[in-house]
Amino acid sequence: MSARGCGRFAPSTTGRAHPGTLLAALLCWLDARSRGDAVRLRLEDLDRERTKAGYVEGLRADLAWFGLDWDAVDLQSEAVDRHADAIDRLSADGLVYACDCSRAAVRSAGTRAPDGSYVYPGTCRAQRVSRNAWRDEARPLRLALPSDPLELQDESGEDLSGDAAALFGDPVLRRRDGATAYHLASVLDDAATGVDRVVRGRDLMPSTLLQVALQRLLGLPTPTYRHHLLLLERRGEKLSKLHGAVDVVALRAHYDAPALCGALAGFVGLAPLGTRCAPGDLVSVFDWERVGDDDVLLGWDPTRGLVRGPEPG
Ligand SMILES: [Zn+2]
């Protein structure tokens, strides 16, 4: 039996990279390389409206510049037949329905799901769509998700147990714009490409239960999940993912790749601050025990680059 596993880094292609993208890619890549696993880059490009020309190539180029290589590169938009097959199966099982509800109507029901979205109250559940009819349906399609309370822990010991049907309501399978919805596409593509480890930021942790519920319904294996710390920035009173302060163009103007890799490794505890290194230099020292648990608050200083703590001023 081959013991070689497979990880994946799966950014959406709705923008260029930011520091958090590069850190997430680095941690995912180091996790795989330090285990001797394969690691794939999956570009999640299903959102046609928000995927602009140049984002896909820009992301690939930024990751290559940073020093990361991949055993395979998958474009999610090339897997739409696989997604349609799954909706065929689910609709043949009588689990797919068309939803007329506006976003505002779902919001007014007022219950928050663990991932911050609103719980869908099941309003349109009676509008089942048959196996042959779903492709002609212009409305969003939802899954009548059966109740299935499950025990779930990620690799770092976070308890993610619960009943996805109760906590999230019925998830969207196909969006109004015709794109396969994120959770369905993600679990189908992980299974089809042999991904057995999912390493990603803690911001995605709340939706893991829903993805595992989809895997169980579809008869797909469940990968091992690990969720890691985030880079945050201060925005007014709030801390948010480090996104706004600095983009990849500013990063690449300030840092060469070894300096940026060393800076990010330094912020999360993998190298002394000020180290210059390539991702490959960190493989032999990589260990999740060395990566901090706490999110890292960073700001951007035009002369010093990324700095710990609140932005100056
Ligand atoms: Zn509805």
C-alpha cells in the first residue's frame, strides 16, 4: 500500500495574493513536503463575475516567485462535468430543490450559521427538481441535507462536532449564476484528486462540518483537516484578515522572495526574525509544534515592510 498522501492549496482566483495567501500556501506546502506527500495547487475559479483576467496567472506567478512548486495544478472550472454528475446523483435521490428566496429573505430569518452566513430556513424545500430538469433550472439549487449529527475533530484537536443540517440549513449546490457552489465543488475535487490532508486557515474551520456532511452524503472519504493561525490587521476597532493593508505588488516591490519567506516564517515561529530563506530550506525544520497557535497581528510600514502590531498612526 502506498503511504504517500496528498495535500492541496486551493485559493479562490478573485484577487491577487496577499501576505495571508502566501503564508497559507507556505504552511500547506511545508506540511506536505515535510511528510513526503504530494501537494496540488487548485485554483478555485468558478466565480466568473469576480475572477478577472490575469488573476489566475497572477496567482500562479506570485506563488512561483515565492518559491513554491506543485505536483499538479488543477483549474476548478475544468471539473464542472464532475460537479454536474454529483448533482445528477443527488437529484435522482430526490434531494435537490430550486430556491426562490432573495438574500434579504434568508437574512430576515435571522439565524447565523457557524461560518457567519445565515441559516437557510428551508422555505422552498417542496420545490424538488428531478434528475432531468435541474440543468434547465435558472434558480439556485439547494440540497435537502438530512440530519446527521457527527463527531468531528481536526488534527489540532479542535472539536467541530455537530449536525450540519441544523447548524447551516440546506446548502446551495448551484448558484444563481450557474456556478457550482464552493462547498460542493471543494469536496468533490478533493476526492477526485486524491487529497487526504486539508491544511488551511482557521477562518475556514467553521465550514468543515458542512463539508464533511457533504462527503458522507456523497460517499466520499473525509480527509484529515488541520486549521492554522491567521495573519490579521487592525481595521478601526476590528481585527480582520490581513488583506487591505498590502497587496502582492507592494510586497514584491519591498521584498525579494527570500526576505519575504524569512519574514513570514519568522512571524509564525519557524525561523528567527530577519532570516532569508526559500520554502525548501524550511522543510527539514518544519513541525506544527513550532508554528504558533495565536493569530499574528501585522501592519504595513512603507519603509520597514510588514511589522508586528497595529499599523503606525
Ligand atoms: Zn428558498
